[in-house]
Amino acid sequence: MSTDTSDTQKETERTPSMFASLMVMGVMVGLILLSVVLFGSEVAEGPLQVSMTLSTLFALTVALYYGFHGSVIAKAINSSVNGTLGTIFVLLAIGAIIGTLYLSGTVAAFIYYGVALLSPRFYYVTVFIIASVLSMLLGSSLTTVGAVGVPFVGLASIMGVSPAIAAGAAISGGVLGDKTAKISDTALLTIATVGGIKIDEHSRMVMRTAIPTMLISALLFLVLGLIGNTASGPVDSTQIQTTLSQYFNVSLLAFLPLILIFVLSAFRLSSFLCLMLSAIAAVILAGFTQQDLIVSLAGDATLNYFEAFMKVGIDTLANGFHLNSGAENLDSLFAGGGTAGMLSTIWLILVAASFGAVADYTGMLRRVITPVINWTRGPATLILTTMLTSMGLNTVAADPYVSIVVTARMFRDEYIKDRLKPVTLSTAIADSGTMVSGIIPWNVNGALFAGTLGIGTVVYAPYTFMAYLTPLVTIVVIFLYFRKDRLPDNDDATAIYGEEPDQLPESKQLA
């Protein structure tokens, strides 16, 4: 683009008015709410994507009216979409690992041993504790929910407990690592954008709010288990194990793909590589342990075993697993996964990222948020406003990474003026937007969790207690601690924060 063209373009660009900006946000929220009311738990199967597409078109129309050239908006959208590619590849890998965990007998083994070892009364709290520990070790809610949530949600219906609550427990534990783990992408991005803070300090601070929230969440999951299963009869583990043995060769070897995920994560490999390599390993394992199942699924007597193995393995990676036993309950339980099954979720991520790009680039987000920033009076209201903004951006921009960057940059100067320590800003962001992104259906994380577990966001969201409790606990802590956490008078707040970083760390999910 020539200099003259660029200058002319800038002259025609005007930041949309407050009314126009609010109208764009209102149209998006209105269309989404209408879709939820009309389609319920099936909203993510297409209606939500259409609503976000229409919202994006309306935002584009407003942008063009205010003089923004289509080519420039296209570049902003392209940049935003490129930023989601890592997440999209992770989503494809999750689809692959889900299908192959069925094929390798991992889910069957999980159910086989789980019905004998786990108690329905303590099921939810067990899921929450396991997911919490693993997410803090792995630093990734995506990996945790994919590896732990899938088998536990599958086992839930067999145990006579709610798959939706089990999903909420797995996600509650999974998101904990996003804010506390020292290797978490979101945590590292937060401290990089804020500046003047190290990951150790950030991790210590967010644990102060994480511990009481974890205890309250665990108590709630325990109560749900004790109350919800008092009238249910005992699980006939022998009958379940006998049924599974008819179709799968069940052994402890089936857990190797799950173990491999954790081993690869310990070596700091990306989520995509951890999940995809484990999916391939699961297919190879199935070739040695599930011969009869593979021959049955191939459905072609003219193929030799290697050809049948390759056909079933590739088809499972692409289209997922389908048992086809003839028993409806069993077939519905052992069905899912495949990269193709994630395409509707990818569609949602792409249109949501496009809407967020238009709203951010044109200044609509800043137009709506600036009066809120100007309203703040003192540290307490500043921190509270930061948290509300972070959660709002996760709703509007539909991307947790965009929310982190925009919130940190918009509030950074205000925290410097109030002489608040950088860790106060990083904690406010981590305890709000980072935690709620998984319960917003059109947010990247919300869409990903729903696609991974096969349960609609609106179905599991009421039971994702960490998402609700963390901001509430942090608000209480604000008045007890954060508002007093000032920098000493002899310290230069600007120097401590440092210059705003020009380049932020890239996501490690894809590499």
C-alpha cells in the first residue's frame, strides 16, 4: 500500500460512536441469546455459528460506514484467525485422541476398572481432584480435559451419575492450571503483557485465591455426589465388565496412551504434539491388542490384517470411533472423536475470532470500555473493573488470549498511577477472564471443551464452579489484601513495570 493511499485511508477512518459500538455488541448478544432459547443444548451444532457470522457481518457494515476500508479489516481478521491456528490444531488433535482412545480400549479399560474402584457418591470430587492436580502439572486445560474429561464423562453414565456434572468437575480442575502453572501459556502471556513480574511471583499470588476456591468447589462436588446418588442402586460391575470383554481386549496396557500424554507434557512438548503423538500411539497399540475389533470394524473379509488395521486406524483418526454392536446404549457410549467431528467447533472459533478482530481493530471495544475505566475510584474499584472488563472481553472478543492482552494494555497505566504492584494486575486478569472463558459457548475455550466432551457448554456450565467462585473469592480478597498491596513510596512504579512489550510470547500449543 502506498503512503498516499495509507494516509487517505486513515483520514476516512473514524472510531464508531458509543451508540454504534453498543449496538454491535447488543446485536451479537441478542442473536446468541435467541439461538440459545430456540435451540437449547444443540446451539453449538450450527445456530451459534450462524449467529456469530451474522454479528460479524453487522460489525463489518458498521466499520465500513465509519470509513474503514475492507482490505484493512481483512488484514485484521486474517491476523486474528492466524492467532487461532494453534488452538485449531489442538482441537483436531483432541478429536483424533478421543477416537483412538475408544479404538485402543482405553475408555473401555477405564470403565472396566472404574466401576469396581470408584464410588458414585465420591465420583464428582474424585474427577475434580484428579483434573486439578494434572492441570497444575501440565499447565494446560486443553490437554487435561482431553485426557481426563473424556474417560470420566464416558464412565459417568455407567456409574449412574450425571455426565454434565462430571464434565463441570473436569473443566473446573482443568482451568486451574491455566492460571497457576508456571508453564501455562495463559499465565506466561499475562505476565509478559503486564510487565515487571516473574512467573514465580504470579503463581504464588494466584494460589492464594486458588486454594479457598478449590476447597469450596471440592465441597460442592462432594455434596452433589452424596445428595444426588442416595437413591440410586448399586452398580453391577460384573455385568458391565462381562459386556465390555465381549467387544474389547481389556488390560492395563490400554492406559499407555494416557500415560504417554503426561510423559510428553513433562518434556514440555506442545499440546498438539502430546495429543497427536499419543493418538498415533493408541492406533498402534490397538493393532496389537484389539485385533478382533479391528477386523470387525473393517467389515471386509478380502483385506488382510495389515490392510484392515490401516483402514480402521485412518478412519478412526479422521471420522472417529463407532462400535456398531447393535446395542443402542453401548453404541452411543462408544462413539465419538475424529478430526472431522471438530469442524463445527472450528467454524465457531473462526467466526468468533473474526468478530473480535473487527470489534477490536475499529476501536469499538475501547469505546465501550474507556468510560468504565474513567469511572474507577481507588484500588478496589480499579481491580474490580479490571476483572469485569476481562470477563466482558472474553464474552465479546471470544478469545481468552485477546482478552488478556487488551485488558492488560488498557489498565496498565492506571495501575502504575495507583502504585499497585504488577502482580495485582496479573492476578486480577488470571482470576477473571481466564477462568470464565470455558463457560462461554462461543469463546474459544468454551467451544473447545464442548467439542471435546460432546456436552453443550450451556449444559455443563452450571457445574463449573471454579469459573464462578474464583472471581467472587478474589473480590473478597481485594478488600482484605490487594487494595493494600502498594509499592513503597521510594520505588518508581513506571520503572518496575517497564516499557510495554512490543512482542508477546507466541503460543506453544502448535510448535
